Amino acid sequence: MHDSPDLEHKACILNNLACAHFKNGNYLQAYSLLKKSLGVLPNTSNTENTIKIYINLASLANEIADIKEVESYLNKALDLVSTLDGPKNDFFCAIYDEFGVLYRESVKCSEAIPFFEKALQYAMHNTPQQSLNTPRILDSLGLTYKIAGNYNKASELHNKALELYTKTLESHPNMGISYYGKALVHRSRGEDTTALQYLETCLKIFQKYYPETHPEFAKVYNSICQVYNSQFKHVQGMQMILKSIDIFKKNQLENHPDMAKFYNNLGLVYKGLELNDSAIKSYETGLSILKAIYGDNYPGLAPHYNNLGVIYRRTENFRKALENYLACARILEIAFGEKHPLKAETTFNNALLFGMKQHLDAERKLLQRSNILFKCCFGPTHPFTNKAKMNIQRGAMLAESFSFDIGQPAI
């Protein structure tokens, strides 16, 4: 029979080993070790150590999309924190941060933001981790506002995070996340050159700290693929997205939500190369991964439905095109309301579908509506706004001649 100190020491070793695997991107190994660590902890264990393990388990569960377990781990950590007599700010900060990640990855931005704001309040207190916690949570908020379509707020938060990092640190891997967030904002605004510069800066930072098979690289390559796609450099885009898929396969993350995003963008590459059957297969693979994790009403399904609609419209399968456009619009309406960039894009694509079917009055009304949404979401001078306006001005009979398919990258 083992003494409690021996078991606690063993749990501590397992926890530290798990943290090492986590930093190297070996999420599944880390998750397994943390579960073992929790299993060997004696009932008389130090409460703070147990709380740390629960928080680490929640963090890893978020990373590997074990969403059913995240909330359970965090609630157990909260219950234990309430029993502490000593400082609690760092624990509350970490717990609320992970709740925010859980809801953000579920694309429930209105629920995620209050948790990140709570975490930020605790991070602002004088704690040893303050210099890292505050900018890290600002970046998390920035990524959330970007998903919600508030690009100005997202940009402001990433800039603030980067400013805090540079004031206190010469270099840190988290600075890569700030640049990554800035890149996503510029990409969403159609500013591809600037986005690519920030993505390259992000890569250089990650290369200092992570092995080349770390999942963070896959996310950056995925975003570079999006830039290349929008520049019609589909062969270069293919090289990037295949790197992303290969990294996740090496880390045994084949059924991860990010893998669905990679397949969505692989579909966009195939679409650009006019390989329609391969595009459809990629979009549907991404859909199946997301549905298995989140169910049929997950907002992240919307780009896949939109992109399937584009392909089916291109191949003149109008029934399937309309079916997918409507599925996309329904999900976006529930998740974000009317005024979201993706809703504007879907409305535009739906207008072109009606144009091809010679339903010209419906086409004109949808084009006018999409123009209003583009102005609201992107501003009056954005390329999407200008092209939507051009289609209206050319008239319903000529609209298809000047149309452009809007393929949506994953949320």
C-alpha cells in the first residue's frame, strides 16, 4: 500500500510530464497522462494541486474537442476553489478563460465573451502571472469578436495584447497568437497582403519554440491557404492545406473540428481548380466531422453549406444549391442574427442562384439586400460591396456575367 506523499509525488510527475507533452503539441498523450495523474491522487491531496489538474484537463479537453468533459472538469475546479483560504485570482482567471474557449469553439460568442471578460478582471489583479494572462485573454477575446464579425473590436484587442507582450517580454510563443489574430482580421477584410505578412511573422515566432509537427503550425498553414485561394494561387494553397492535414493526422487528430476547417478549405482549393467532385467530397467530410461533435445546428456548419451551394449552382443542380444555401442562412440567422458578414455572402450567392433560374425579381431583391449587408459589415469601399453594387447596376439580365462565387473559409 502506497503512502499519500508517494502518490502525490507520482501525480505531480505525471502532471509535469503532461505539461511537457502539451507544449510540444502532443495533446492526446498529455490528456492521457493527466487522467492518470488525477487517478493516483490520494483523497488527502493538496487541494491546489487537484485544482491545477482539473484546469489542465479542461484546457486539453478544449484542445482535442472533448466538449462533453470540459464543463465537468471546470465545475469540479470551481467547487474546490471555493474551499480555499488563500489567493484564488489565478484559479478563477484560468477557469473562466477555459469556459470562454469552450463557448467560442462552439461558436456561442455571446456566451463566450462574458467569461473572457471575467477572466480578464481576475488577470488584472497583481499576480505573478499577470504579464502573460492579460494579453493572452485579450487575444482570446479578439478571436471571439472576429468570429462574431466585429473586426474593428478584434483588431483593437489583438493590438493591445501585442503591445502588452512587447512591453514585458522580448519574445514569447503567445506573441505568435497576437499576430495570427491580426492576420485573421485583415484576411476577413480582404487585405490579403497584410494578412500574409502577419502570418509569416507568426510562423517565425512559432518556429523558435515548437516542433514542426505542432498543431499551431497547421492552423497557420490553413490561413495561408485561404490567402492563396483568394489570390487564385490554388497550387500553393493546396501545398499549405495538405501540410495542415498531415500535421493533424500525425497527432491523431483526424476527427478534430479544425480538421473540418482544413477539409473546407481543401474544398475551396478544388473549387478553384474546377475539380467539383473533389470539392463536394471535401466539404461533406468537414460537415460529417462537425456534426459528429456539435450536432446539426452548429454555426460552423454554415460555410460548408454555403460552399456546397456554390458548387451545386456551378454544376446547375439548382435544387441542391438552394437546399444548401437555405441551410447556411438558417444556421447563421440563429447564431448571429441578420447583420453578419457570412450572412451577406450567402444572400449574394443565393441571389445569383435565382438569376441563373431566371427568377429575376427575386435575384434583384436579394442583390439589393446583400449590398446593404456588405456595406454594414465591411464598409462602402470593400471589394465585396463594390462587386455586389456592380451586379445590381448591370441589371438582372446581365448579372451572372459579372458575378463572383464567394467561397467561405471556415469559422
